Amino acid sequence: MKLVKDLSALYEAIAAVQELYLPVENKGRVDFKLYEAGANVDIKTLKTVRSAKDFFFTQTETLMGFKVEGKNIEVEDLRPEVRPFVAFGVRGCDARSFEVLDKVFLVDPVDTVYEARRKAGTVVTLACGRPEETCFCTNFGITPEAPAGDVTTWLTEEGLYWQANTDKGEALTAAIAAVFTEGDGKAVEEQKKAISDIIAKLPLANLDMTHLEGVKEETFWGHPVWKDISETCLACGTCTYVCPTCQCYDVRDFDCGNGIERFRCWDSCMYSDFTRMAHGNNRNTQDQRCRQRYLHKLVYFPRRNEGMFGCVGCGRCVAKCPSKLNIVKVIKALGGK
Amino acid sequence: MQIEKKPLIVAFCCNWCSYAGADLAGTNRLNYPANVKIIRVPCSCRVNPLFILKAFQRGADGVIICGCHPGDCHYTTGNYYARRRITLLFSMLSYLGIEKNRVRLEWVSAAEGAKFAATMQSFAEEIAELGECKRLEDLRCKK
Amino acid sequence: MQRIGVFVCHCGTNIAGTVDVKTVAEMLGKEPGVVFSTDYQYMCSEAGQTLIQDAIKEHNLGGVVICSCSPRMHEQTFRKACAKAGLNPYMVEVANIREQCSWIHKDVAEGTEKAVILGRAAIAKVHLNAPLTAGESPVVKRALVIGGGIAGMQTALDIADAGFEVDIVEKNATIGGKMAQIDKTFPTLDCSACILTPKMVDCAQHEKINIYAYSEVEDVKGFVGNFSVAIRKKARYVDETKCTGCGICTEKCPVKNIPNEFNMGMDNRRSIYIPFAQAVPKIATIDPNTCNKLKTGKCGVCSKVCGAGAIDYTQKDEIIRREYGAIVVATGFNMIDMTKFDEFGYAQSKDVITSLEFERLTNAAGPTGGTLLRPSDGKHPHTIVFVQCCGSRSTTENGKPYCSKICCMYTAKHAMLTREKYPDTDVYVFYIDVRTPGKNFDEFYRRAVEQYGVHYVKGMVGKVAPRADGTLHVQASDLLAGEQLHIDADLVVLAGAIEPDKSARGLATKLTASMDTNDFFTEAHPKLRPVESPTAGVFLSGVCQGPKDIPETVAQAGAAASKVIGLLVKDKLTCNPCVAQSDELLCNGCSGCEHVCPYGAITYETKEFMQFDRSMKPRRVASVNPAVCQGCGACTVTCPSGAMDLKGFSNRQIMAEVDAICK
Amino acid sequence: MQEMIKSKLAELLSTGAVTKVIGWKRGENFYDVSPAAFESVESLADFVYDDFCGANLSKFLVKEPGKESKVAVVLKPCDTFSLNQLIKENRVNRENIFVLGVPCEGKLSEEKMRVMGIVGLTGCKVEGDKVTVETLYGTETLDKNDVLLTKCATCHSKKHVIFDELIGETGEDSDVDRFVGVAELEAMSEDERYEFWRNELSRCIRCNACRNACPACTCEKCVFDNDASGVAAKSNANSFEENMFHIIRAYHVAGRCTDCGECSRVCPQHIPLHLLNRKFIKDINTFYGDFQAGADAESEHPLVHFTENDPEPSIVKEGK
């Protein structure tokens, strides 16, 4: 099995062939950043604050422009130039989230910006050495001990074990072949076992989801949990912005003086002006908005996508909600045991 | 027509004192840099911090607010409120590391044409020294 | 998008000399929304105005930008011209390319570029302009004067003489004010009562003047032209319509030991009283705090002796609500409390008196019948010390930072009169500075020093200490001689600082008129609008605005009256349409705007708003009275949600100008 | 303590004195405490008051109907300042609120534990100034001071400024110098400050948690959400928008911010937003005299007030 002993050599090698993004620590908080020599890389911390969806679906993205000169308007294509890149250190939950996003952005009509990024990106996942109490990815069939991705890696005492899973992964492996040595892979098996042992102890690892299977869209509409949650939901966008699968966006125009830039940016179904249309808004109260957010992930999305939930159990909302409201509470309140 | 881009200065002037002071500077043919552009507001208390930030966003390199001398406000008290608001805003900008000389508040009466011109001259020089405002720029507006 | 016309003026060579006006017109013609652009020699000339008017009609313009001289010069001209062509005058903006461009720049390229940018800013603003209509409000043709001293009386008389009805509200039982207590006036030394009391009678007899004596303002609602004022007419327990002022009751009342306010407490009055002989209205008043009948139910002497049957122990305060177009504040002043100044010994000795007490001691109608006698033992004083600036120009806690203005002159008057009537007295005046700016003032002061031999000593009295023998030991410094003085005085007279009447503060709140830190009312403009308060329709007369002497007070009273008359002759007031307006849907009800409004133009009311779940929720929201708002915009910046905006200078308009300038 | 509070709340609900209680509810684990509404005595079974009740509940009163029914709210000392300020600004109707004051010894932050690298949290015990944390990976003993919420580490008062009833005793204003952090930044050069704030604000994801949790940010519609305002934005397109949002937000609450620290507590990116608000508080204290927003419900806030002798803005350049 391929093994990397010197991690910085690995980073340098990847950065030499493609843009490399990886978790970087900044005052105790870890987020994906473009690698640069001397960066404070932190692949021990389990979860980045922002999810890995930024790689393919960035928070703001300029789409087109209108150049105004006097009375003339000229349309410009301002879509970003996408270069090949490597997303390193992605966890299993985030890796699954890309599949969720694909179901939205790669179906007709295909989102060309997303598609370009998806094609350009090689995902290198990292097994979750130390799962946390907020994790519940196993409920969605994710294997944190052996996450999916173009390449899967395990960080062990010996070094980083490396396993290419796809053509893209193989290509990357070949491009940086010099950094690898061979390892016996025993440490990987040990780690997998250790992770499984921890997962058995995780409080949220075994949620009862049976009540969500095959239900009709309106099944839970009148459920009291929506009012309960909305009482103290602050209507901020934290859950949606740290969520790896939230995919809603708004398209807006920015007046730059000499023209207009049309861009898209993340939107949040927690916001009062979400889906506001000319006639008004069809969801006007916070309980309706909360219902939309959770049922979208738990009922509407699976109904349309062969049962795939719109949640990957990363637990970011569990950790970050200012009011400690989250999808686990909703799953339980809806009738799970 | 296109002249090299000089630092751009936006001056908010109250209608009753400073705008009249600017007019007097003109009447007396007192020269000050053309990159100073004046916006007329009823009173210095009409200047919203948003306007100041917006000016920087749009590419201004310096913003100056001019009002009646304290005690002489046409609306009696407007400039006193303006003074507090603007002091706090300036302090905050400096706290965020925005060069503190990029913003200024001056009291210019309708009789102080010479002071108006001299103030604009000195402010323009100060801004020229600081150069382009990079710390509050929005590149979308600079294309 | 507006259809905008741009008109670039050459102003002869004033603009065209350093700005290429043709290029400016051409460049601005390319701006979005501009459908017509031209230049002309003199835009403000009749031909120029016609050109604009024709273009408005021909091109169906919805907005006009004029690049010319300062809007302070010709904005009104152009607005009127456009209005004649059927365009709303507030759809016109002026780009100042003369005073703020052509006149200050020498380089044509530079001037032209700047003119284009200023033009663009005006175009950007016009795009967001909305037609505004000046509102009108009717004017109630009656004025209210608060305070019946010489200031209030003079104002009332002047307004009434112009044919308008005036009500005077006076909190005391009689009008007349402080001037009624004064013996003689400087610098002419004519008798105060002789010139004042005829005016009091004039007020009483004037068919347009109505006096509410013994009354106070309870509350004020409304705004310029339309004030609604509640007046509390305090119970006198005497029927005004019946009382003849004969005074028998005031002689028979058994409660005899009430300090007489009119004589500064230096003699006594009865519980039922008429303040002084020439009081207007001359009606008896029962002091409810001391009347036996009202306190205990036992007595009733006055009722028995009253031939007119005017006594009514059951009388109650009465609230009268009346409408006024204008309000004049003439609340006057009082001397500050001298007991707080230990060094002057005012509280320790009866022979340390204030100047106003001295006035009463020398007045023929005063407690001593006009003979100067020591209050303690009734003996003739031989050495009198006058101390000036007692609490004036003082930075101490008990003092006032300002100069009380009248003390130098009345002290000279007191000293002079004393020396004239009692040449055997030694008179000292201690002063910091002697201030005599006024017609014949310095001559008057010099007469006191040179002809009457008054000892003027520059220096301050450090201590006044009563001695066992009844004399007062005055310790003072003579700054010019550089020595300490010790004077054994028989009488010490303190020229105390004057301060606004205590009632003024509460009144200012009711009127939403502003005050300075000393509780003097502030003027709308200290130089240019000295008799108007910043609150439209509220005017200032007399010392309530700042210390002044009688001639100044009368002059200001007349000025205030003329302002009131100027207001009341109008049938309707036209409001400035560039006023603030509040968006109820955005208003949080925080009252920030209300606090910063210098005019009291913002009021709050609680309204119910439908929530998305169809329930109703009450919320306080601001509304602006456009007749009162002057359009400063202080409220707009205080408002975090942007609910408050200013018409004509809206957030969006100013930001559009910023954007255009920075483009 | 918790039981005393619970029984008082039960009494209020059962007697009909209030129809609703706003308090905290126990969730999945020791730190999972969420603000919650309780409308029946039975529902109070989940009520909790412990070391993790950091949330300021006064904000939730803004959406109460403000008429007819009465709501009880459980407030820590710092939270009462916020309520006072809300009452002053007419955002909450005092008559409809029953304030139950509860004492506070400083609340803990599990996020701080995570930042310290302590993960897999399963249990926690506080004994004196030590905190013992159970995790999936072992047990850790920590100094309580190290895991206090940032706002609690610089607590400005343990005194309840408004309450109808107290459980336990109210405390005193603290003498902790809460402006140390601001002073440190002031002592830096302009460039250093710029770098500091760039690093902090560039992490902002514009989730609006700071704004929505802030008891001073109660606008019916925020300027940043209002398309008609000219400054609306849903995301930070660049550094300017990051600066703009945070400057204006701090500015709009200047003189009204009670320093409750919710902004920093809720920020998912741990941006020390309170340092912006505290800068304004410090400036106001220095320039215009000491002022504590929310200390009473009457005093005029410094930005709707002035004196003729206020310092000129040039004081900023002179660097006080």
C-alpha cells in the first residue's frame, strides 16, 4: 500500500502539479485554504468550520456582467476560469455531500460552473481518526473509516497511507509518484478497527430513521416540532452555511458604477426573504421555514433521489447552531426511537 | 479627455455654511484641486456613515465632511450630532486599520471661502501622499 | 427611467472660459435617460428659461439638470421656470459648474472633466427624484403670550395693535412682572411704575387682549399655525366677575403674617391679598395654603365683609383649551438664591440684602414707604457696601457662568440715588469690571463716580460677617491698590445673578423648544433669527432668551411681535416639501429620531400591524409632521433600519450622487 | 438552584400569572442546552439551568405579541441589561413580562474545549475553578477560566438591573477591565490592526448569527436585507463587504449595545466581534463620559445626545 512519510513533501509535490487546498489552522479554527509553503496545515482536527462544498459551490460566484457605456450595454461572460485542483483532507461526510450536490447541479439543466469545478477537482479524502460526539454520518451509510473519494488516505503513526480509487485519483498518484514508499497497510486496518470501536460508542451513531422511509411529502406538516423549534430559532443562516449539502442560492446584481455584475451567492431558507417573489412569499413564518429546511433534507430530497437523504451527518449544525437546534432533534422528534 | 487618475476626494458639504463657503471660494477664484467633488447635503447631520463607506467602495480615496461651526448650525443642533457620529466612525475606521487621515471633518462657515480652499488643498495633498485607498476598496467598482 | 433634459450654461465666459460647455453637453447627452442636452449663453435669462420650458414640452421631459452656477444662486429661478412648463419643480437639479468648477480651475480639460462628473451626479440624483408638493396648513389667527412682564405685555400690545387677538398667561395674580417691583430705571431715573402701570392698563383694556392671570400652561399640542394649548386657571376662590378690588377683605382677613412676595418678604400681607395697588387684574386672591377657612373650614371673614359677594371657597382650578397660531415665551427671570453663598452672609444677617430687596426698600410703595432703613433695626444706614457679580461670571457650583448684564447699571443707579438722598452715607461698590455698553450708560456710571462720590473699588468681597453690635464686617480686596480692605458696613447689597424662571424648563419640554445649559431658551439662529425658537411658531421675548435690560427687552418684544404678526397675517403656511418621512413598515419605534429632532416634528403612535400568521401586533411607529419638520435629516442617520428618510435628499439619492462621482 | 427556578416557573404557569415561560431546555448531552418556550407545567420537566445556559433570552421577547398574555423570562444578570435596553426602545412591553432573575457564576463554552483540541465530548463536571471533561478519548481536567464563554471571562456585572423576582441573590458590578482586548489593538500600529481584522473578518460567512442573536439588532428589517436601502447584500463578495457589514452593524448598535457578548458567542467562526462593539463603548466612555447601555430604562443614549464641548473627530488622529 502506498505510504507518504513526509507530509510536507506530499503537499509540495501536489502543489507543484495542481492547486492544492487543504485544512489550515488559524487561531484554533480550521478551514480549507490554498496551500502555501509554511502554512499551518492541520489534518488532525476532524471538521473544518465551513464544509467542503465550497470547492464546487462557492459562497459567491460572478456569472456575467453588463458593461454600460453611455446608453450602450454589452454583456460579458464573467464565469471564473477553473483550473485543476486537489481538495485534500476531505472527510467521508463531506465526500458524500458532493454526491448530494451532484443530484442538484448535474441534472438537466446542468450548472456549468459547478460542473467545471467538479471536473477540475480531485478529492482526496482522509479517514476520520477521531470521530466526535456530534458525528452521525453512519446513519446515512457513510464509512468514516474508509471514506469515498478519488483518493482515500489514512493518517497513521507511520505516515499517510494513500489509496487511489478513480482514474482521477490514479492520475494524481502518478503525477506525484516520487513521494510514495510502500507500507504494509497493517496500521490502516488497525485504524479502521479503532474507528469502528469509537463509532459504536458515538451517541448519535444509531438513529432510528425508519419513520422517514417512504413517507408522503405532507406527512409531517402539522407536526408540533416546527413550532417548538421556531420559538427560539434565531433565523440566522449558520446551519445552512456550515451545511455541506445546503445548495440554495440567490442570483443578484451588483451595480459597480460602470456596469452590473450578476453573481450568485448562497441563500438560506432560514431567511425571511428566501423564495420571495413578486407576489410575496409562500413561507412567511419561521416554523414554515424550519419545516422546509428539515423536510427537504429528510423527505422531499430522498423522494426524488432514490432515498438518498439530503443530510450526511457531519454534525456541523449540531455544533454550531447558536440555539442548539439541529436535524438530530428533528429526526428524533418526528418519531424515531 | 482622460486625465491620469488622481486620488478622488468626496466632500459632503452642508447647504448653509460649507457649501456656501465653497461657493465663496469660487467667487474669490481660490483654486483647489479638481479631484475634490462636492455633494450638497442639508446639514452635516445628514451624512450617514453608509455614505462614507459607499464612497470608499466606489473608489474614493478620501472623504471629508464639512459643516457649520458648532453653535452655528442652521438647524441649531445638527452638527453636534454629526460630530459625535463622525468621531465614533472615524475612530472605528482607524481601529480597523484604515488610515485615519483618509477621513476628515472640518467646520467651514459661509464666510470662510479661503478656509474651504485651503482645507481642500491640504486634504488633497494628504490623500495624494496616502495614495490609492486599498483597505476599503471594492475591485468590482474599479474596473 | 426618467426622460431627462440637460442644460449647460456658459454664463458668458464665466463657465465657458474654463469648461468646454459643448463637450459637457455632448458627454452628458450620452448618459442613460438623457433625451435632450444642450448649451446656452445665459440659462437664467428669459431666453434661457424659455429654452428649458420649450424643451420640457417638446421632449416630454420628466427631469431637468441644469449645469450652471450654484444652486444657492438660481435653483429657485429654474424650479419656477420648470414649474411654469408643467414640470414638478422638485424634478430639477442644479450641477454647480461655476463656483465649484470653472471659477476655481484654470485648465480647460480638468474643468471640463469635472463639469461632466458633476453633471452625471445631478443626473443620477434626478433619476431618483420624485415630484414633491409643498403642503399647506391653515393659521389660527390668535397668539399666546406666556408671561405678563414687560416683555410679554409689550409683545401682546404690539400684536393686538396689529389687529390680532392675544391671550396673556401669567402665573402670578397680576401682570407687571419684575418691572413692577423696580423703583427707578436707569439711565434716565424715571419712575418704573409711572411707565409700566399705564401699559398694564392698556393690556387690560385692549379689546384684542385677554389676560389669564393666576394661570399656567398645562400642555401644548400641535404645531406652527395650529397650536392647541391647555391653560390651567388656578382657583382664586374669588369670583373675578364680581370682585371690585375694593380691598376690604385684605384689611379684615385675620391671617396677617404672610410674607409679602411683592415686597420681597420684607413686610407682610394677609391670606387674601391683592399684590399691589395697581395690580391688573385688580382682583383679590386667597392663598389656599394659609387661609383658615380653606384649611380648617373655620373663619369666613372675607366672605362676610365682601359687599360684592365675590368670595367662593368652592372654586376649582379650571382647564381652558384654546387654539393659537403662534406662541411667544416671555417667562422672564428671578434672582438666584443668595443663601447658598456663605461668604456674603445673606442667610446670617437681615442687613445683607439683594438688589431687588433694595429696590423695594427705596420704593415709596415699599415696606418702609421709601425711606432707606436697615431691615434689622429700622435705623438709617451710614455705610453701604454694594457687591457686584454675586454669582455671575462664576464657575463655582452655585454661580452662573454668564454675565447678568444689568447689575452694573442698576448698582450705579442704587449708589447714585443713595448718595443723592442721603449725602451722609458712605457708599462702596465692589466690582470685577464695570460694563456699561448702552446709550448713555457710561455717562451715567461716571456721574455716580465723579458727581456723587461713590467709592468704586475693583475687587471682590471675600467675606461679610455680622458683628455683635449689628454692623457688618466686610473684608475685601482692592486690586488696584493691592490691599485688603476692612469696612464696617450698616447695609450690604448683593447684585445677585439672574437666572431664567424655574417654570421655563418644564415649559420648554411642553413646547419642544430647546434650551441651553443655563436654561435660557435657544434661538433659531443666534445672529439671524434671535427672537425665534428653533421650533416653528414659538418666539422668544425678554430675559427667557438671555439677560437683558428694559429697553432691550422692549425692543426684542417688539421684534417677536412683528414675527408673530408676519405669521398671523398669512392665511395658510406653505411647508418645505423636503421633509423627513417615516416608513411605518420599517420603523422599530425606538424613539431615536424623536430625541434628535430639534423641532419636535416627530411623534409616535402605537398601531396594530398584521403579522404573517394574521394575528395583530401593536407596534410604536414614528410619524413626521411636515408642517414642523425643517428637513435637516438628523433623524435619518439615527434610524438604523432606514425607516426615516428625507425627501429631496434621500439615502438613495445621495448614494447615487456618490456613485456617479466615483465612477 | 435549577429546582428552585423550576418550581417558581411552575407556580407562575399553574396560577395563570403567565402563559408562557422562556427558559432553557436540556437536549442530547451536557452542553446541549437550547433556549425554549414552555407553555405547561409538564413541559418544564426538560427545563434546565446549568453551566451551559449562555444564551441571552431577552432577544426572544421582541417577537412576543406585547399584549394580553404575559410571558415569564429567566434572565442572568448580563441579560437584564439587554432587556432594559429593549424596554427603553419600546421593543418589549414591560407590563407583559415577568422577569425571573437568576444568579450566574459564568457560563462555559464547549466550543472553547474543541478549540483546545478536546473533542468527543461526553460529560462534564464543574468543581470550584476546575472543570473535568469526559471524552471518547479520555478525561481532561481544565481550568474553568479557560473554558468560560468569552463574554463571561470579562463579565461587567453580576447585578440584575431589572427583575420581578430573584432566585438567589443579585451581585455587584465587576471591576474586571473588559477593555484590555481593545486597548491591545489600539496599541498596535495601523498596519497590524488592519492585518488583525482582515484575518478575523475574512472568515465571516455572513450567516447573520451575530445580528440575529444580538438583542440590540431588532430592526423590523435590517438595512442589509432591504433591497431598497441601497446597501443590501446576502454575502460578502469581497473584503469591503465584510468590513462594511461589521462596521455598520457595530455602528448601528453603538450606544445601545450592553456588551452582552452574544455576537461573539454565536459566531461559528469565533470572530471576536465583541471587540468592535467594545471599541465603541470604550470610545463613548472616553469621549462623552461613562455610559452603560441598559443600566436603566431612562437615560438617553450617547448618539442621540451631545454636549457643546464634545471633542472634535481630530481626537482620533491625536490618538487620545
